[in-house]
Amino acid sequence: MEHEHHIKITVPESAQDLRVRKFIVQNYRHVFKSKENIHRAFNRKEISINGCPTEETRRLNAGDIIEINYDKSIEEAERLETIPIDILYQDEHLAVVWKPPGQNSAVFEKAIHHNTAEIDSKGNKQKIWCINDIQKAASGLILVAKSERVKELLMESYMNDKINFTMRVICHGRIDTTVMSDLFYLDQSDKTQESKVNPKDVLKSIDIISATRSNHAQYITTLNLHLHSPLSSLQLRKLFFFQSKHPIIGESAYTKLLHVNKDKGLYASLMHVSFLHPIKGTRVQVTGNEPQKFAVMREREYKFYQKKIERENEAMRKAGVDASEQIERENGQLLAYVLGQKDFFNLTFKVTKDCLIPRPASETLVKAAIDFIKDRKDTRLIDIGTGCGNLVISIMANLPSSAITSAAAIDISEAALAVAKENGEAILGKDKSKRIEWRNQSMSDVADGKVYDILVCNPPYLDYNQISKRKVQMADLGQEPHIALFAEDGGFKWYSVLSEIAPNIVKDEGRVILECGKGILQQVLDIWTGWEQEAIYKDVQGWDRCIVLKRTT
């Protein structure tokens, strides 16, 4: 047989006193391929001297007869048995098997045959066929036919795009669209056709699974790619590499390595297959588990990102800068505007460039309002300068319906008010949001004959003359509505305006809840004469951020 080697050697005088193992290594290494295989052949007693099995350390004498009866198939079988074969589905006609990364497809097919093939009536293992291929660096599901008839039927389905495959990948950057014409572009700089791939020839559709912060790529995005068959891993990698800003993470051709993530392989795994059984006619669906390294990388990248943020915040605290007011950026743009949303008080608000981006520090106003209202009923609330509506909506969302009878939300910007109304319906529901009267008014024109139990306001309080000198802060603040940030009179204009109109719209024993900039609390109190300071709420950095004033006159 081709796997068997029978060699008979007469030891020459030049090999006198040479150890038999060394003699074989020097002269017959090509037969065994490796020193380890030679060692195993000795253990299996496939090497003898003068008709007797020998130890590999025996010294030779000139004229000794060495016989080698080496069965290469035994080595192959032992090697194939070490390759893990995880069968996720199997019947008498076919199987679906999970291929680990790092396994050559041809070798893996031999391992499948060795470990899973049926035995025929003559005691021989029946032939099997792998329908799809997965590149060595990737992991995933391989469809296996156990008969030639099933192979033909499955291959026909495979070549005619009737087998559904889903591949999970992790890509560089944040992907926030599944529209292929938005995600991919034609590389006009490449005059050859080699890198041109029509996305619709490779992909049926895309699902975004998650986006994770990363120090090195800003974000990494996990996707499920629903693929056309026959599969082409090369075309898929080229598509993301040449025609998007989000190459797949890996060390293979047409992928991009993530810094400090060397030797971790390709982040692509064929995780799902669905097809019509060629014999039974039933739908077969098989889903594998996401490789552990995917979650490990996401967790590690997020952890390193968090540590970086903590270091930066600590440096800002030492410099006297309020880290809670720092806003995330992506490529110089404020991230909330890029995403079109911002989390605030455990709720997600739509934001546009017509609105101020909600800050964590402003959550103190919500806490203060809830503390005042929680044991009351039929409260009337007014939110002045509502922006995206985050204050009034958060307050109402965290109180029973009976607590607030009606509310008014005021803003000078019609566009901001439209966003706030949309947030109200999305978060509170249409019925509850109808309790809010959305009014397009200036802060100085609020008085309308109605009176309220509680007024909340985060007025503009930044002094433009001071802030405009700080280039880093202005790079961010310049992207937000100027009117929502800056105030005249050193930042105190709207505190003064509010103090004048509040007696007309707040009931006796009512409350005014205001946000204050860092270090300006006393100046605000000096403006609000005739009002009693009832409580102060500190932000997460320990600054006096929110003041509750009680009307006494």
C-alpha cells in the first residue's frame, strides 16, 4: 500500500557504533517526515535489527540488517484523531460539523472522514464530501454529505444560492447602517478590477450585533453577515477592506490587525446554516456558538477604554476641570450628534444639533424634582428651556401618573421643541405625553396667567468672553446651539430674568429648581432674594450643581 514503507538496509562500515536512531534520521528522514514519527515507530516496534525489535539508542555494527516496516497511515490516523470534531447535526445522509480556526480544510475533511464516516459491509469507511469550504484562519460550520447522491443534491442547492449561511465578524470602527449603498463604496482610485466587488453578489443582508468602545479603533463593531452561496471568503474580505472604512479584524490577507491583538487570528466565524434536507424535505437549521475569543476581545477593548477614560478624568479633576461635563467625540464630532441620541437618567433621548446635549450633571435636577413631587398628587410642572425634553420627560417617566396633572415645556427653538415632543411620545407614550403643553416661547415671555407648583430650569450660564479663550472646550461647545449655552452679564442674565418672572408663575410654597455652573452658587443666591434655599444637590464630581429654592414671599 502507498502508506506502507518496507525498507531493508545493511549497515555500512561508516556507521559502525552509530546509534540506530541517528542513522535513520541522517538517511531516512524523508520517509518519516519528523523525528517524533521516528520515535513513535520505535515504540510500535516497526524498526528491527537482525530480525528483533530494537531500542532507538542501540549502537550499530557494520553488517547489521535494519528492517523498517513503517505504516504511514497509522501516523495519519493518530494525527487525525487529535483534531477536534464537533458534530452539531447528523443523520444517515449528512452532517453539520464545526471547524476550529487554524485547521486546513483539506486536512479537516480527512479528519471528518476518519472520525465520523459510516462503515460499509466490507468494513471500510464510506466516502464523505464537504460541501462548503472555510479558510484556515476562520472557524465555523461545514456541511458534509455521506453519499454521492446527497452530495449532488446539496451541491446543486449550494451553487444555486439555496443554502443560507450567516457569518459573524468583528470590524474596525463604528458601523451604524445596514444599508449596503451607505456602508460600501467603489474604490475609484484603483484602476484595476481586482478589488471591485459588488456587495449584493456577496451579501444578502447585514445585522448589527454590537458596537464596543476601543482605544485603538475608537469602536469595534460585531456584525452578522447573511451570505450568498457559493461562499467566497476572499471576496468578502476584499469588500470590507477596499470598499468600506471598516476592514475585518485579523491577520489574513485583506484584513486589518487590531493593535495589541497579534496572534489572535481572524475574527470571522460561519455560525449559522439553514437549508432544505435533500432527502427528508424538512428544514435543517444549525447554529454554533460564537468563538470565545470574540467576547474576550470586546471585553478587553472596553476595559482598556474605560481605564483610559478614568485616567483622563483623574487628570482633569486634578486640574480643576469638571470631568462630568466632558462630551464624547468621534472624529472631532460630538458623538451624541453622530449617533443621534444620548442616554440621560437611564432613558435614551433623540438629539439633533438643534438641542443641547444632556449632561450627567443635569440629572441632579431630575432627582431634586422627584424628591419634591413623589409624595404629592396633581402637581403642575413647568420646564423652561426644555431642549430635547430630557428634564420634564425624565421626571414624568419616574413618577406615577397621579403625581403630575399637567406640565408645560418651553423653548425658544421650534426645532428643539419638535425633538422634545418626539421624545415625549417615544418615552412616555402618546397618552401621558399629551399632559405636556409644548410651547415655543422665549424665557422672558413665559408669564401667561397660569401658575405652577414647581419650575425646573437649566439656564444658559456660560460666559462667552471667558470660554471663547479655551480652544479645546470651544471645539466641542461650538457644535451645540449657542443660545442654549451662553448668557450675557457674565453668564447670569437668565438667572436674573427667571427671578423676575418666577413670582408670577410659581405658587406660594412652590419650588424653583435650578442648575448652577461650577463655583457660581453664591452669586445665584444673591440674585434670588426673597427665596429660601431649601436644598443643594451635588453632582458626581462633588460640585454644588443643583439648588432648590422655596418661595417665601
